[in-house]
Amino acid sequence: MKIIELKRNGDNMKMDIFGMMFFKMSKKHTKRILGYEAIHPFWHFFDLKAYMIMACMMGGGSGFRAAGIFPDIFIAFFYSELGCALA
């Protein structure tokens, strides 16, 4: 019973840390998007810096997988955990 409670506390702590890291960025993007007076194309939702970060993260992930740096079991758990975090 104690192990389950500790895990739940740890999960809550991770969510709190995640929230603190991205709350400021989320507020900035929300304020900018709500400030649009006309309809804009969908690619205007992020600024150049955000697109550059996404490109580096996606390129790095693809590069690591193609290079075989990480074993398949690590990739499987990583994508499973990433999917759970985004759900």
C-alpha cells in the first residue's frame, strides 16, 4: 500500500514540475493567439523559436533511432511513457 502511495506522490510531483516549466510558455502563446484580430493560417500559432525547437527535437529523435544508439526496448518504453504523459 505504501509503494502505491509513494508512486502517486511521485507522479503528482512530476506533473507539478512539468506544469511549472511549461505554464509560462503556454500563457505567452495563448495571449498571442487570442490577440489575433483576423483569421491566420495554422502555422502562425507558434513563433520561429518554437518551430526550431520542434525541428531539433524531431530531428534528434529520428537521428538517434536511425543511428541505433538506443536499444529497441528503451525506444518502446520511451514512446509508451511519452504517450501516457501527453494523454
